[in-house]
Amino acid sequence: MPGNDRWSRRTWLAAGGGAAGLTMLPACTAGKRERITITSIELYPVVVPMKPDITADPELAESSRFDLVPKIILKIGTDSGITGIGETGRGENLEGVRKNAEFLQGKGVFDLNLTRLELPAGAGYAAFEMALYDIVGKAVGWPVCKLLGGMLQPKVLVGYWCGRKTPEGMKRVAERAVAGGFTSIKMKAKQGDPVVEAVEIVARTAPGVKVILDPNTRYESLKAFLEVALKLEKIGNMMVYEDPFDKSDYEGYRQLRKQVKTDVALHLGNPKQMIRGICEGACSVFNTGGNPGMASFVANCYLAASHDMPYAERTIMPSFRTGG
């Protein structure tokens, strides 16, 4: 944008598609003239264990066991000997992933548009994107961050995470967070949970550690959540309220922002929804998870940055005000 020195030429090129230039790289980039053809895709369903006492406490546990839901590790082999590794989220449809794997067999990696993979199924999109970027990065000798437009910062802070917790359970979480050097804790919640008591425990057990509260829209209304939020404001260790109630209630989010000092976040991966959230003044922070993948996440970050809004992927980190 003319007159805005925050936007370099590289930024604008990347904003147009993250790795838009990637599809223009010559086929000889790997060091010899070859297309780098996909010859095999191996799928490994795995259940990644979680540390004890991280998921919801038994008194608050849902019927499903998130920690037992499998994910899929995939390995893409090529005729050049270069391999790429990707990882799906938990609960991806295995048949859909297999369909995509069959579709990619025999394709030339440099013939694919990595900013928008045209796959027959949505399942495992991010994992295939991850593995293909891994292959291209190895082929051209670049880290993936450079393929996506460049490194923004060399380090990011990572927050601790836990499920729905009782005050007793939160005390154990806070102690581990301090021992691990974390400066924030992201906790899940549901209307009726002892959230205020749990956050008070964090304030006493881990002074200086901030709390990110993410109810996943499980409060029935602004009124129901505001009663809790005003009590949390008095404790003084809140960092972000993320998706406390229905994300389409823009008026409710505007009112929440007026009545609390803590940042209010919406978890949105769709750019049209993000623009609506900006226009409605519904949030001060975005959690723009990489849906469906890394390239779209980068594009979403440029969108947020163009409105001077912090952003983060998956969790909102203490460093979010420095650019995410």
C-alpha cells in the first residue's frame, strides 16, 4: 500500500498467494532436469498419547476421549529419492485420505499449485500440503518458511494447554506450566464449569502466568458468559476470551468488548468470515487456524495484519502483539 512502509514488495507478493512463485520454479531446480514424480504414499494411522491429567478432569469429562482419537502420518516418496512427511489432525476420514493419496500418485510435484491443492476430498488436506512443501523445500534447499514468504520472527512463545478443569486439577496444571517455563495456559470450559475458581487457582499458584479461556461457543449467550467474565476481570490474569458463545452473534461480541479489558478472539479460518468480523468490530484478536493448510494461514495472517489485528495459529500466544 503506497505510503505504508510496513508492506514491502515481498509482503505484497506473498499476500497474493503465500507461495505463488513456487509454481514458477523451473523443473531443474533440484539440480537435474526432472519433474520429481510422486511414486508412493504411505499412510500410518496412529494414536498420539497425551500427558496424564491434561484432558478434561473426570468430573467434567465429555463422553468422547479426545486423546484416543487417531491421526494419520503420511510419507510421500518420489522418483528423485526425496521424501516428504505430513500429519493430519485427529479424526480425519481415512477413506478420504486414501482417495487423495491415489489421486496424487504419478503427479509431478512441481506441476502442483501448493497454494491451492486441487484434491478430490477435503480429508487430510493440510497433511498432503505439509508433505509436498517438505519435498519442495528439500529439492530447492530452502526452509519451508521461505517458500511461504519468509521468516517473520526466529522464535515464538508457546502456551500450555488443558481441557476442562476443576480447581484441584487446575492447580496441577499451573504447577506444571511454571515448571516448564510457560507464560500462559489455554483452558477449555463449558457453561457451569468452575471457571472463576480455576482461574483464581492459577493466579495463586502461578503468578505472572496468563489464562486464555476457550469455551468453544458452549455458553448459551452473552449474558451467560458476561456474568463469568466480569468476575474473571477482577482476578487480573486473563489474556484472551476465545469463542465464548455463538460466533455469529456479532452484537454480543461488540458488547462483550465494551465491558471487558481482556482481548476477545474469534477462531476463524475463512477470510470472508474474518472480514465480516473486522467490519462488525466483533474481536480484537484472531485465532486463524491453518484451514485448510499453511498457505491459507499465511494469507489469513496478511489479512489480519492489514487491519493491525494480532493473530495466531491454533492457540493465541503471549507474543501475539508482536505480529503473531
